[in-house]
Amino acid sequence: MIKVENLYNTFGHIETAKNIYCHFEQKKVTCILGGSGSGKSTLLKQMVGLGKPTSGKIIFDGQDITTLNRKDMYKLRKKMGMLFQGSALFNSLNIYENVAFPLREHTDLSDNVINTIIKIKLEMVGLRGVEHLMPSQLSGGMTKRVGLARAIVMDPKVVFYDEPTSGLDPIAAGVIDKLIKDLNLKLGVTSIVVSHDVDAALKIADKIIILFYGDIIAEGTPEEIRNSDDPKVIQFINGSPDGPIPFKMTDKDFIEDILDEKI
Amino acid sequence: MATGNPIAAFGRGGLNTLSGIGSAGIFLIHAITQIFSRPFRLRRYIQEIEFLGAKSFLIVFVTAIFTGMVLALQGYYTLSGFGAEALLGVAVSQSIIRELGPVLCALMVAGRAGSATAAEIGIMKITDQVPALEMMAIDPIAFIISPKVLAGIISVPILTGFFDLIGIGGGYLVGVNLLGVNEGAFIGNMVSTVTAHDIWGGFLKSVFFGLIIAWVATFKGYTAKATTEGVAAATTSTVVLSSVLILVVDYILTSMLL
Ligand SMILES: Nc1ncnc2c1ncn2[C@@H]1O[C@H](COP(=O)(O)OP(=O)(O)OP(=O)(O)O)[C@@H](O)[C@H]1O
Ligand SMILES: [Mg+2]
């Protein structure tokens, strides 16, 4: 369904993708795991054509989206939904209008039908009853769930989730994880989930990709990842501070750095 | 990147400015063509006209009335030296309709609505609302920018019309009611000297100024760096650049109209 080929991306001196290859299968849940700042959001945005990579190809349904013009890209995007890391709700519209927005723009549905769809989608994310609040009146976790309701309101074939459960309490996170899996199993939605949450990824993913500062250090089924004997993978899934993955951003000796007077 | 050669630096600065103007031009053309393509989002246009126009009314009212009043005050003391108080209506109306109405009105709108527009668009960018529109297959320029550009072109001339009327009213108040200039002379001389050309010139200026305000504010906001500092910088430079452009374009238009 989506193939990333020889993707290289850099922002000045930060390399967020170092010639990576990966592929995302249709009707499967693929989780991209990786530390903060490892380039996950950047990769996700480039996979939907928001921002071009420095070089390389991203093949979506046989088309290289890095070369598509606006019109063709928009046609493709009607099959996609995306939950942004910061939810990206329109702060001038209330919750109801935020979720209804794509329907109002792209369909001629009557207000009654729209009303029913909104109720269903908000019920799915456990938020029926907040329709008339403004985004600024919701908590971070609640806006995230509204963002999710909006991402799925047009029933897209592929949904991209950028950290769908970060900032949510364990129960809400569990509901969202289950929702992602249900959408996938019942409606066949291809799902690409960027996450920090190793346990959730092991539970819902068909395939896991571990990204580490622009490199893919592991990929495979949850089973394969769990049983991996690669010390980097073991360290990552156990979250241990010591191991082959340095926690620090620099190799410079800490004491030396403190004593170094130059800033 | 920084080479010591001042000529090269000057050349690079010049090229950057040129490419900046080029991309601002493409941006504007994109926004304007989207005004004419479907779907036409009437509600968005009404919202923006309300924001830029209706909500600027109070500040325009206050500026206009005091401008007219002070013009009458100043004009009276100059004119009465020549025994020409009867021309006060002419002096006030000519300066307001031809010059101060369009310029002051535009400067006030640039300060109030231009800065707010740049900030609003910048924040939409930081919070991923602009990419979210892209994701929903909606052209952000058509959705966000086009209504703002049209609102500028429509609202500023209307506000200028109000400014002219209120300003002349302020002048009348001070001239006739306070300083005792003859009412018939004030109105009569004013009506017989104001020409359609004066009104047309003021109107033309206000259309250009409305376009400048909307163009600068939307472009600065849309191209702001997606950081808090980036948005702050865009807001400031919107007010500075649009004010300077208004004054420069005013000179150019005046020299062409006279
Ligand atoms: N538009 C941009 N311009 C410059 N640098 C950027 C830009 N976007 C991201 N970066 C940098 O690229 C790196 C990767 O960012 P990205 O947001 O993809 O990380 P992430 O894996 O999603 O992190 P997190 O888990 O914290 O969300 C970071 O160092 C970030 O500072
Ligand atoms: Mg991220």
C-alpha cells in the first residue's frame, strides 16, 4: 500500500531519515516506535505529502507522492485521515463544527444526517455531550479524541495517527487503542500509528518499525520484536537507560563539558 | 555562508528581496483566483468582512471625528487670518476626502486588523491547523486567505466612506457650532468644490490600501516561521510594512491622480 524507498531527509544539520526503506501493508496496523525527536512525526507528515523529503520516494497505491501536483494529491487525501500530534482542531469552531467540518466541505449531506454521523463518531471516542464546547475548553486528552473523531469522520481507507494516546489516562488510552484496532478489523482501515507506547504497540500492531534518529533499527511482528536478541531492541522495549542506545545527545564527556567554560 | 564581500552581500540581499516579492505575488494571485473558483464559502467571506470591517468601525469613528475637529480648528485660525472662514468646509472636506480619509483609515485598520490577521494565521500554522486543512483536501489559501483578501478590498473603501462623512461631521461641529462659521457657507462652498474626481480618487486609494493591508498581513502570517518568535516577528513586520507601503502608494497614486 505505502512504500518508502531510499528516503533521506534533513533539516539543516539534523538528519531525520537516513536513506530508509520500509513498507506499510494494506488493512494492517503498523506502529512506528522511536524516541522523542527521532523523526517520527516528520516521516508521517511526508508520507501524507505534507512537506517533501530531501530525496527518495514515497509510493502510495503505486503513485510516487513526492512528485504529485496539488490536484492529484488532494484526490489521494480524500482516502486519508490524520490525527495530528497536537490535534490541530480549528480554534474558531466548536467541537461539533470541528468534527462536521470535512462533511460540510466535501458532502451535500443534510444537517440531520450530519448530526447523526457526529453523534456516532463522538460516541466512538467517548465524548458525546461536549459538542458545544470550544477546543480551548477541553483538556489535552479530550482534544486528541476530538481530533481522532474528525480524522475518521469521512471513513477514510488509511488513517495516520501521530501519538494517539500520549497525554491520555490509561482508560482513555485503552479505549483509543481498542478503537484503532476495531476500525482496522471491522472496517479494514489501514492504520499507521506513531507512538512512544511500546506495550500498546505490541498489543495492537501487526508490524512494528523502530526508528532511531533517522535509522530503522528493527522491524517485524510484535512477536519478533518481543523475542529479538538485538541489544538495541531489548533496551528500547524495556526502556532501560543503559545500553547501546545512548540517552545523551552528545558523546562529549559530561564532566569535561561542565568544566568547559565555552558555551 | 557569510562572505566578507559587501557587493556580494548587497547582491544577495537584492535577490532575496526580489524572490520575496515574487513569491508574495504568486501567493496573491493564487488567493485572488481562488475567490472566483468553487466552492464559494459565503459564510467565511461574511465572517472576514465582519472581523476586518465591522469590528474596525469604532476605532475609525473615533479617529475620523477627531481628525475632522482638529482640521477645522487649525483651518479656522489660518483662514480667518485672510478673512476666508467661509472656505473652512472646503478645506476640511478636501483634505479628508482626498488624503486623510483613505490614509488614516487604512493605517488604523492595518494596526488593528492587519496585526491580528498575521497572528491568527501564524498560530494556525504553529498548531498544525493549516496542514490539517491540507489533509482534508481543502486548499488553505482558498479557505483562509481568499476571504481575508476580499474582505480587505471591500471593507476598507466602505470604512473610508464612513471616515469621510464622520470627519466632515466633526469639522462641521467645531467650525459651525463652536467657532461660529456660517452654516450655509460651510456646506455650500464644500458641495460646490468637491468633484466626482476627488471622491473617485479617494475611493481608488482605499481599494489599493485595503488590498495592501490584506496582502501583507496574510502573506506575513502564512510565511511566518512556525515558532512563537516567528509569529511575533510576522505581526510586527505586518504593521511596519503595510504602513510604509500605504504611505508610498499614497504618494504614487496622488501624483498620478492630480
Ligand atoms: N520544520 C522543521 N524545521 C526544522 N527542524 C525540524 C522541523 N520539523 C522537525 N524538525 C526537527 O527534526 C527532528 C525530528 O522531529 P520530529 O517532530 O519528526 O520528531 P518526533 O520523532 O516526532 O518526536 P516526538 O516524539 O517528540 O514527537 C527534531 O530534532 C526537530 O527539531
Ligand atoms: Mg512527533
